[in-house]
Amino acid sequence: MAANHRAISNASAAVDSVFPGTGNSHSASFFNDSNDPLGLHLVCDNDDPAVDIIFVHGLGGTCRKTWSWDRNIDNFWLPWLADEDGPSSCRVFTFGYNSHFKGAGTNLNIIDFAKDLLFQLSTFWSGPGEHRTPIGGRRIIFVAHSMGGLVVKKAYILGKHDSKYAHLIKRTHGMVFLATPHRGSQYAKILNNILSTAPLGAPPKAYVADLDAHATAIQDINEQFRSSCEDLALVSFFETHKIGFGVKILVSRFG
């Protein structure tokens, strides 16, 4: 029994590292947190933006805690971009979707999150009447963490084949990926197993299964994005140091 407990603890630690932001100390606070809502939210406004920057969190993240020091929304740093020389000329948004671990079972997957992102972008207006400034009038840059990178890539693929999103796709200039598991993760199946066997176990999540290294969803996203991203500026940040408990680099340059 003790050995099994240690195995689960080690697996949990590995999952927390490959999917940053999943730590148990925060899991209760970011479920149904009214201060960290779902959907698209304007953080920094600009009457004549040069660029619209969209931040998209990853698995177990939220629209504010992911972009907060120590995951404390009192330290939410995206508003600080308004005081920086370059970003001050931009509008800054954050997008939230339900990638939590607690709660009822759900069949939501990466495609569902991608469709919601496209819908939220296409229906956003930042002001009343004639002063409305829709997204798509300026260049768009996405900054995506972890699974959020896969959500953004899938949204771009879907938008490429849907005329009502043509203005968004045409204006998408680049994407910045932060520790995105482009080729999936060997820990996705472990995480779903942990969720289903925990004392207050949650049903396995479809969007976690999508992250498996052998999942069809991952393979389709990679194949389709590879043939449609030629006009984009792409930057990917990955881990270069091993983590402390003996597991090798989890999101490497080849991840």
C-alpha cells in the first residue's frame, strides 16, 4: 500500500511539472472562481491599437492565475504591460476556458475550446456604438501556455476553413508557445488515472486524453497546422533543465 501511495505521489508530481498550474494547493480555489471567469476579457485597452495580444492558459490554468506570480491574482501582471514601451501600444486580452480537474464529467475537448476561442474573438466589441473596435481590425498575436498552445493551433486550423472567421485568420500575425506539448505527453493517461482513482475522484476528462502522445487529436493538429502556418511568425519556448525528482525534461524542444 505504501509503495502504491508513493507511486501515485510521484506520478502526481510529474503531472504537476508537465502541466504547470495543476498543483493541489490551488485546485479548490480556481474551480468556479468568480474572480477568474471564463471567456475573453480585455485587460489593457487602447483607442488605436497596433496589435491585439491574446493570452491563452493551459491545462488546469485560468485566465488570471496562470498569468499571476505565485498564482495569486493580486499579482496578476498582464495589466503591467500597459506601462511598457512596446506593449503599451497594444490591446491585451486573456481567454479562459474550463480546463479544471474537479466537477462533473465532461466531454469537452480541444476542438470545443478552440471553437469557443474563435467565437469569443469574432463577437468581441470593446466600446459602444460607432466607437466599437472589433478584434481583427489589427494584427493578432497569441501567447499560449501548455495545452493553450494546442487550443490556439486548432482554432487557427478551424478558422482557415470557415469563412466567418476569415478576417481573424488574415490578421493573425504570430504565436508564442510557452511549454506547449506539441507532440503530446506521456503523462496524460497517468493524470486521467489519478483523477479517477483519487478519494474524491473526478471522471476522466476528454481534453486530458487529447494530450496523450498517441492521441489522434494531437496527430491531426500537428499535420494540419504544419500545412497551414507558413504565413505565421512562430516562437516556442521549452524546458532546458531537468526537474528535481529525477524525471527528464518534460516539455523539450522536441516535445
